[in-house]
Amino acid sequence: MPATTAHMPARRLALGAAGALIAGTATLFTAPTASAAPVECPAVPGTAQMSDSATSSCTASADEMSAAAAYGFDGDAAAVAEMFGLSLAIAADGGTAISAASNFSGPAAIAVGPGATVETWGINPGLSIGIAGPGATVTVSGTSAPTCAGGPGFAGDFQTGQGCFSDGAMTVPLG
């Protein structure tokens, strides 16, 4: 039975949406564009690592009782651990991540996007995490409430039992 003209716009819209969905899905499975090689710096107890590429850098160090790791994917990451600490820093796409651990703490810093900056400090026993998106600054001091500002970001700190969330326009304290 031939379609009526009343259904034609709906069919065109459905076909257009299906085409956009297929095209979007196809882009997820295509190869990414070439970029500078990522760098990795795993520091097992008693070691230090440093690595640089054209657009990435990382450094990590750990004393004999700790471990640290830093990874740069077109970003800059630094991690240091001492006195039974475990530290992780990951920076991508123009972000900067810094993490420092001591005294049985386990901070993680993840910065993704241009201008994303995270600093996490593990001072007391417990885990903490800071995640920053483009333009955000997230700080976890380990002694006071974490701060999130400037862009999308999140922080959670089990050392203080506090955290924060920012969508770039508004910041919400947690805890």
C-alpha cells in the first residue's frame, strides 16, 4: 500500500535519525587520529621514573615502602609516594595531574582536557580522588574540604569525609 503524504515527513525524520546514529556509531570504531606517544612512569618501591615526548611528560618516585605511577596522554603527570603511600596521576588531552601520598594514603589525580588541573595530597590514612575536565581545577589537600572550580570536576576524600562536584557553573560541596 502506498504511503500517504502525511507520513512522509515522519519517515524522512526517522531515516535521518537512523543515518546519524549509524554514522555516529561508525566514528566510535574508527582509528583515532595520530598524536604524540603516551608516556608512562611506574615507580615500584625504591625507584623513580621520568619520561617525556613531544606533548606529554610524567615523573614518579616511591620510597622503599611505597609505590607510585604517572601516565601522560598528551598531558603532564607527576606522582610521589613515601611512608607506605600509593599515588596515581593520569593526565590527558592537555591536563595536568599531581598526586602525592604518605602515611598509608592512596590519592589519585585524573585531569582530562585543556586547562584541567588536579592536585591530590594524601596525608592521613585513606583514599582520595580528584577528577577534572576541561578548564577545571580540583584540589584535595587531605586536611580540609576539597575544592572544585572552573569547569566540570569531582573530588572525594576519605581522609576528611568530604568532597565536591562542579558542572562548571555551580559547585556543590559533598559531605
